[in-house]
Amino acid sequence: MKHIPFDGSHPLFKIGLVPLDPADWIEVDEHLDFYLDEKARLKTLYGDKVFAAEAGTEQAQQEALDLLAAHLKKHHQNTHSEETEVFKAGDHHIDLNAALPPLEIASQLVQEDLLLMRKGVNGWRLVAASLCFPSSWSLLEKFSKTLDEIHKPVPDFGPGSRNAEMIFRIFDNLKTEQSVRRFNWSVYSDNELFHDDRAAEHLKKGALGAGAFMRVEHQTLRKLPVSGDILFTVRIHIDPLAAIAKQDNRADICAGFVASLEVLDAAQLAYKGLTQERDRLIAALRKIGEMEETP
């Protein structure tokens, strides 16, 4: 497990932004080719469900593509390189000059989803996105909306809330020289990457328990120096709940996880799809936490 924010270190429904080391902006692992294959499959299958862009965003999209390509060549030379006519990402060869929106080309290089935010008269809006791995939300529903409208279903984050105002200020004050990151996490009953609506199957199933999966979102915000737009990246990591048992500090992880679940109120539990499952999940975590170390 690369990230374990559910150990109590990153409480749910908190903004929790921290400075990001530039070298840690993009996360690449042994699943790179699988993620890129899945992006291609979903784009063919769903089209505008996974990519959208407003007219007038092309230059900012290109700026994002150029920054990503430069970063990958510098920090991920084992998996990414620029060849004569193509850019190599794992076993994939991508034409950076293809007749496609630049952000769509950029999405073919990385495991992250890429979302471009632009400030308008009503605040920061989602103006371009490659969103192949949504965590129970729809690009078609959220596209072109402002941040507070996007977060309307999230308890205490909708229009007029203190958190919404704080997020607007964070976006306004973000500096090009200092990117930031945060973590979000959820419990799902499957390990599928694509969940694009609030009625997703993981919210309908009646048994999570030890068979559940942890879905962790590594989110970053980077202000583009030329356009002033903000590139929001989301990298999805999925691990079975049972993988916690392999961690040396599993007792501490489980204790923090249980504490995080116990403080959620009714609205927060409903949003996370855990109204009926919290107690069963807590019981499973306590059992994992009490396991003896395997010799």
C-alpha cells in the first residue's frame, strides 16, 4: 500500500492541503500500462463521459501537456522518454502532436486524471478534464460548474459553506512555485477504476466487511505559470482491505481507521455509502488489528 491516509492522519471531510515536493507530483508504478490501457478502453467506450473541454482552453491544455512531458523526462526516466517522433510511456508510444486536444494527449502519459480549473466571474470552474477514474461523480454533471457547485453534494462543502469559501481562497492564493497535495479515501466493494455516479454499485451492495477495497485519491493542485489556470490531478490507488494485515503497524492503522469512522455523522456516512456498513467494517478492522504477526 503506497498511501495509508485512512490511519487517522487524513480525516475525511477536511481540506488538509500540504506543500508538494515537485518530484512527487506524478506517481508512476508497475501498473502504468494497465492504467493507460484502461484509459484508452474507457475513452472508446464512453467518449464525452471521460473527456470534455471548453473552447478557448487549448493553450492552457498545451501548457499542461508541456509541463507533464518535461516532468516525466526529468523524474521518471525509467518509464518515460522522448523518442524521434513519439513520447514513450511504459509500453505505449504517444504522438505529442496528434490531432487531439492537448489535455487528452497528456492523459495518455500518466495514471492520473487531469482536470483544468479556470477563474471566472463566479469563481473557479472546471473547463477541461480527462476523467477516466471518477470516484462516484459524473463529468457530464459537473463540467463547467464552479467549485462550490461541484461540491454541493458533499456535506459542509456546498455553496455558502465555510469550506467552500476556504477552497476559493486557496485557489486564489496558490503560487506557481508551490504546488500542494491532499488525500481523500473511500471504502468500495469492488476494485473497478471507473465509478461515475452517486448510485454506483459499491453504494448498493450490502456487505463490505473484510472483502472491501480501499480507494485512495492522491490529489495535487498546480498553478500553470502562463495561463494562470490550475491543473488538478487525481491518482487512484486501490488495495484490498485485507492488505492492511501485511503492514507492520497494522494495529495502529486499524485503530486510527476505526476512530475515523466513529466520528462520521449521519450525512457523512451516507455520502460515503457506509450508513449500513460502518459497524461491520469496524468489526473487520478490529479483527485485522488483533492479528498476530506471521513468523
